[in-house]
Amino acid sequence: MANIIFAGFFVFSTIALSFAPIVIFFMITSDSYSFLKLLHVAIFSFSGIFAVKTIISGLKYSCETKNIYPKLGMSIFKIWVFILAFVSSQLAWNLRPFVGSRDLSFELFRKHEGNFYVAVINATANLFTPSAKSNEDHDKLPVIHTDSTSNNIYVERR
């Protein structure tokens, strides 16, 4: 069982790593934060699908060689994988301190910014309206205030 899980992890890691040059190319040449978010979602989804297929085929092979084939167990496992993917994507969205906009500084704990699925829908909408600055990107930019009495500059993060 551990070998099957490691095989799925290896497939996921290998596919995701093979997309690294493409991601680096778009990070260097593109300014669209929405596009980069959607690119990462697509890469992780693509890698995850093949990893789960590897695990399921490994489980089927293992069950067939031992003459046990619990069809109900495989159906429950497929449902569990779907629920795990749904919950894990939201968890990863909430725990994303290392991936973000270039305009923001590193923050270990960011404020709660909503739902992963709403963010994907908004990024898709922003991708098709590149001329208009999105509210999401506008809210992330710092606002600079100057104090005229002491000539100090204050940066307010939204």
C-alpha cells in the first residue's frame, strides 16, 4: 500500500516539476497575476488527476492479484478522493504564504481573502478583461500617505 501511495506521489511530483520551465517563463514574461494563478491551478489539477489514476490502477492491480476486489471500496475511494481534492484546494488557498503577487511583501499569515473557487472564477473573469484593473489586484496594492507635519511616509496595506 505504501508503494502505491509513493507511486502516486512520484507521478504527481514528476508531472508538476516538468512544468517548472513553463511556469518560470510565464513568471518572467507576464504581468498577469490572474493568469499565473490559473496556470498553477491547471498544473496542480493535471498532475493530481494522473496521480490519482496511478493510485487507483495500483489498487486495482493489487486487489486482482490477491483475488479480492471490493467494488464498493473502490467506489467509496473515488468519492473520498473527490472530497479530499475539494477540501485540499480550499486549505491550500488559505495556507499560501509563499505564493502571491509581486506587489506584496512576504507575510507568514495573511488576512482571510475568501474562497478558492470564487478566486478562480474572479481570476478567469480578470483574464478576459485585461484592460480594466481588477478590484482584487487594486485591493492588494499599498496606499501611500504622507504626514505633512513630520514629513513621514506611511504605507497602508489593504
